[in-house]
Amino acid sequence: MDLAYSQEEREFRARLREWLGKVLPELPPRPSPDDWPGRRAYDLGWQRRLYDAGYAGLHWPVDAGGRGATPTQHLIFLEETERAGAPYVGANFVGLLHAGPTIAAEGTPAQRARWLPPVLRGEEVWCQGFSEPGAGSDLASLRTRAVLDGDAYVVTGSKIWTSHAEVADWCELLVRTDPAAPRHKGISWLALPMDAPGVTVRPLRTLAGSAEFAEVFLDEVRVPVANRVGAENDGWRVTMVTLSFERGTAFVGEVVACRRTLGALARAARANGRWDDPVLRRRLGRLYGEFGALWRLTQWNVSEAQGSGGVPGTGGSVFKLAYSHARQELYDAAAEVLGADALSLEEEWTPERLSSLSYTIAAGTSQIQRNIVAERILGLPKGR
């Protein structure tokens, strides 16, 4: 990994910065957090602008519709868009950050041609149907069944914490295709059309007051066999590819956002007199160091993924574990800096602080990440 920028990379940054300076003032106002159809339209509109400008799927392989950019160009893109205050992927994060990359890595040519271009063009939204009421951290316990019937699977069961299901066109769905197989066997990865008969979506309201998650009920839903990514009963291996993207590279833009938030906190502390507290200054300084280290780890993980064919390695679990706890402490520090102002739901700090509580659970709990680090990186024996 070369941390110095080449002339080509500096020129790439300058072009991107110039483009952002022109296009961001032209964006319409952001919709209300509760207006999910409006948020979908806004997020996909931004994705279309990226696509038209040649920045969509920047780091995706060229044969998957991307530009095949270098890891450093990808990181420059994340830095510049965050620093400019550009929209994040929003409702399209599942499609762009892990369903799409999984299909790029594991899908057939026909599947790649069908599903990847609409994601990059901002035409279709994906959601994630992995967790179930009885299978969260212990994902291999999933019970949603898919019975082969001719050229389709008949799927029955339910999913929970399904991100953006209420506005999604497709769902990356895990099902059990062989109930007699061991827990980690007999699982398949399907692309479920959300408008299929038998699909019912029930939104869930979070602690922060938003409803980006939903329960999804599946009542004898027919999913074509052609929608299976990977071989039948090989879904656990495909799922590990998905989770590698989710934990290894999907959060990289948020590290930049947290570093920007930390700078805003330091300015607020200077303005309200809290900066005079040496304990608080040390806390903010330590967080500055932690997020700096996380950014270097991000660079490492992205570079490693590029060198291994695009799929992140187990280092993503190290990042996910450290980032989740650092983000929580960041917003605890925000409460210390802002005092009573941090309690207002009208301010962005409070929803972000409430949202941060979920990060040690989402995308694999911290306990799961510790197990992965212990067993797959440190070589420790499995616990009983």
C-alpha cells in the first residue's frame, strides 16, 4: 500500500472536487427523514448524477459496469464527497455496498447484466433479508424455507431488520433449501422481487424514530431458480462474501464523516467554553487518533480487497469491531460537549447518538466479530 499520491491521483481529486463544487448547489432540498418514497427518489437521483458523470461504481470491476478505479482513487472519492457534504448512498446502500458487489463476485454473466446496471444507474433499490426473529447473530439458525417446485422455489418464512424493504425492488434473501443438512449447509442465496405475490412488508420504528427497517413475511412466494446466486446449498459461502463487503468496505465513507463530526465537536467545545476542560480535550484527542488509525486500517482493507480479487478479508472484522465502539464513544463525547442541547431531537446529534447504539449489533455483533478475530486471525481454538 503506497500512501503517497501520484500525479494522476492528484488530478483525479481536483476534477472530482471541481465537479462536486458545481453539482451540489443544484441539488433539491433533502426530503423529510420520514418520507421514504421521497428519500428513495432523492438518493437515486444522486446516484444517477454520479452515473452520468462517470463516478458510479468507481471501484467496481469494469466487466461489472464499474470503472475499475484503484483503491486510492476510491478512497479519494470517499474523502472528497464526505468533505463536500455530498449525499450518502442512502436507500441504495444494500445494492451498492454489498448485494451488488456480491453479484459482481459470484453471479453468472446473465445475473450481472440484469441486476448491476440498474443499481449503478440509480433505477432499483435492494434490501437485505438475512436476520430472522430466531436467527440474528446466530444466522445459521435461519428457518425460512425454500422448496423446489419446477423452475422456482416456493419460499415461506419471515425476516426482520430488513433494511429499506418498504422502498426496495429486490431483496438479497437467505433461505434453507435442505432442512436435513447441517446448520451451515443447505442454505441458498436468492434475489427476491419485492413485488412478488405473497410478500408482506411491515415497517419497524427504531429508537431514533426512523423506520428504515421492516419485518418481511413470505407466504409461498415463488422465486425463479434463475435468481439463485451461487449453487444450491452453497449459500453460506456466498453469504460470507456478502458479509465481507458489509463489514470490510461498506462503512469506509462513515469514517470520513466521523472525522468531520469530531472537528465540528472541537469547534463547538471552543465556542461554548468546554474546551477549557483538559479531560475533555484528551478525550477528543484520543478519538482523533482512533479515527485516524481507523482510516489507515480502511486504506489497508480496501487495498487488500483489491489485491485479492475485490473481496475484503477478515480484517474487516477488526475494523467493524473497532469502528462500532469508536462511533459510540464519539457521540457520548458529543453529549458531554453539547450538554442539554444534545437532547433535542430537532438537532442532528441526538438521532445520530441513538443510531450509534445499534452499531455494535448491526452487520454482526461485537461478540461475533471478536470470535472471528480470535479464530480466523489469531488462530485461537473455538469456544464451546
